[in-house]
Amino acid sequence: MPRCDRPVLLVVLLLALPGAAPAHDADRARRPEAASADAWRRQVPDIRRRMELVMGALPGAERRVPLDVEAGAVAPTARYTRRHVRYTPEPGDRVPAWLLVPHGATAATPAAALLCLHQTNAMGKDEPAGLGGLPDLHYAHELAERGFVCLVPDYPSFGEYRHDFTTPDRGYASGSLKAVWNNVRGVDLLTGLPEVDATRIGVIGHSLGGHNAIFTAMFDERLVAVVSSCGFTPFPDYYGGAVQGWTSDRYMPRIRAVYGLDAARIPFDFPELIAALAPRAFFASAPVGDDNFAVAGVARTFAEALPVHRLFDDAPGVAPAAERLVLVTPSCGHTFPLAVRRQAYDWLEQRLALPAP
């Protein structure tokens, strides 16, 4: 896989990539459009409803049991402390995670926090935490060194997290939705920490973690900034509409069982998800050589989401869309190179900055 040794191309809002794909006829009806910010806000619950048609319904309050956080082994580093934790997302389940707390984060000086989501990798949470795997994916470790509190959970069936997606009493129609619920409870954990400023929480992930981050932010508006590396392209652009890669038990089997592997029938798509994040902030890295998620589709996603984000430019306390919606297209493959990570970290520091006194 090529590395990104050349300077990356930073694209803010809308880009003109050669060969950028036009909208597919099949998904024109789902192109995000609205006359005003209020009109768009009224559409967002329907987008979530259509996501739930594919993923299954998000659990309700009956599953929001006490987290019962179990603190395990502690490992101090030069700039932060790494602690192994387990928390209860719902009755009968425990999520293993790393919690990275910078030395300067205290109840008196609470820090911004990030939910850090890993790629498809057997080691799960260990890779973002810097305990193995690819150095380009050690983003939780690097962010903790910059002063962010980071929670790094295992996705169900990876790392230490043994999970049977077919167990009937779990009641989930998809692994994607189960992961979303675990992440929502992870945000609950972060908001309960005295070292965390609960108004400054974001999410970052690569590949599996990249779309997991988007899905989680769609269901949890406490996540005010989202970074997705190599995480998505519209379904018609995913291997030319060959969407079977989304249909395992870990993801969304209804795409096969209910929608017949037909990208045109899937009732939601990424342009409207990215639009639905407005006025929250979204940063994507979409390498031009990513064989998984076609950059032309990502470009189209930004082009279609941009008008919606601009509707919020005059809202009090909202940054301009040019600062909130950013796409970077490095010249490499399916990776998260250092130059782009630094751009993402700088952007997160701006988006999750201390509020004005």
C-alpha cells in the first residue's frame, strides 16, 4: 500500500476532483435538500428512522443500566495514564476499553474528550492505543499526548470482546447498531468523568471506525466533532454498487436479506448522513488510492451535503461551513498518514477548544 510521502491535498467543502462522480439516478431522491436550517432539522428524524430500517431500532431507556465501570491495570506514560476498563452497555454485556487520561486533565481543568474507534483488526482497541498494529493508526495515543481524554472500546467480536451477533436475547438486527449503542454508552462514561468537559466530546475512527464514528454521531448529538478516515463512500459508489461487503453479521445483514443487495433500495446513504450532522463539524480523509471507498463518491457526498451545512452559517455560535466541513484527499491508499492526522488533530483542537469565558 503506498505511503503518503508527498504533501496532501486539503479540500475544504467542495472539490473538483477529475472524474468526480455525478449523482446516481437511483439515489437522487435521497439528495439532502432544504430551504432553511429549521426545515432541515425537521428532516433529520426521518433519516435516523430510515437508518433503523436497515440497522434495527436503537435501544431505549430500559437498556441504559448503570455502567458499573470496572477499572483494571494502570500504565502511566510520559504524558498520560492508560487504564484498562470494562463497562456495562446493557444487561448481561461488558465492553472492554482503554481509557487514556492526560496528566493535565483534572476536575479543576477538565479536558476535551474523544471516542476513538478502531479499524477491522483482530487486536481491536490496542491499535489506536498505540500497543501494536500500524503506527499510522495510533491516533488515540497521539491524541492523548496532545491533551485529549480518549476512550478506546473494542468493537463487538474484536480484541477482548467476545460477542455472538446471532444470540436472540440481544435483540439487534445488525452489528452496526450494537456498536452504536455501545459507543453511546461510552459517551455516557466520558460525560461522567470529572476530568472531561462534557460539552467538548468528539469521535474519530479509521475504516470500520470511520463509518462507525458517523453512525454513532447520527444517534448521539453530544458528539460535536467527527473525524472519519477511509470510512465511507455512497453505496452506489462502493465497488460499483456491489454492497455485499456491508452485509455480514458485524455490519448490516438486512442489506442482503431485505434489500436484495441492491444499492438503490437501501433507504439511507452517506450524503444525507453528513448533511444531517450539521451544524456539527465533520472532517474526512479520503485517499485517492483507497480501493475500499471510492474518493469520487466521497467528493459527491461533500458536494451534496455542503448546501445544507451552509444553511447554518448565520446561526448564533456556529462556525462557518468552511471551518466545519473539511475533506482531505491524500495521494495514497487505505491509510491515515501522519500529515493528515496532524491536520485532523489541529482541526479537532479548534472545534473542541475551550469555550469563551
